[in-house]
Amino acid sequence: MSFSVKPTLTGRKTVLRPFTEADADVMSEIIAAPEVIRFTYEPSTELTLERLRSWYGSRATAPDRLDLAVTDPRTGEVLGEVVLNEYDPASRSCTFRTLIGPRGRGRGIGTEATRLIVAHGFEELGLHRIELTAYADNHRALHVYEKTGFVVEGVRREVQRRDGEWADEVIMSVLDREWAALNARAR
């Protein structure tokens, strides 16, 4: 299994495609959104445009992870990202994360993007398990993850101070057989 191949995955509401350096400008705007900052990374992290250009420009050749731009199929506008990374060959597992910017929310795009990348992980890459973590107060994301088949495994209590308060982190996963059963029922 390798993340070297960067596919384009097409749904009705979104197209997931490999990143290019040119995507850094819009990703810079998306990452600067208050909700993205709150739920995605430590606010003190310095993400300059130069750093983002280097990062997104290198995603298409990164062999150890799969980062794909979430785009609007009508306009091609970048709305966010989905990522499979931290692959463990012994357990055929990896982690998943996503972020959808303000212009991509409330339209089912995050749900479809999650389904597309998880399907690729199980059906094309042969993964056994995909896991994620999300802050317990990120209700929108947790709803999407549950809707797409992720199951809560536990909660890491008070893992980080966020906005002056302790935040819990929810651990979720979906297994290949669970994914197959969910999709057999959907057909």
C-alpha cells in the first residue's frame, strides 16, 4: 500500500483532487477562518503564505500521506481538504482528518468528501481501519463522521486548553467490514 498515487475522486457535490502550489492562496483564507482555527490547529501556529505554498506544492509527491483538495465540481473552487496519513502497515490502518471552509459548509460537501476518501482507503488501498480524533465541541464534524460510519471509541478528557477552557477529544474509527456492510445496505 502506498499513498504515492494521488487520485481524483468524483462525487455529485464535490471533486477531490491532488493539491497544487496555487491552492495555497485559497487554503490560506480557509485556514484563517475562526472556526477552522478553533477546531484544527493551535492558534499560535504561524502559517505564512510562503509556508503554505511550500506545503501544498509538495502534497502531490508526498509518498507517506494522501492530501486532496475538496473542490466544487461546477466552479473548481477549493473548499477544503481531506487527508489520510500516519499509515501503519502492520495493522493496515491510518488516520483521517478533514477541514471544510465556510463556503463549503451546509451543503453536504463534507459528508460526501468523507465518504469518497474513506471509500478510497478501504476499497482501493485495502485499509482495515481508519481512525480520527475531533474536539468534543466540534458538533458539525462529529455529526458528519457518525453519519459516514465512524464509531466513537472513547474520549480523551481535557487534552488541551482552548480559549481558556479544557477541551475533550473524541476518538472514532471505522473498520473495513463496517464500511462494507454500510455500503451494501446503501445500494
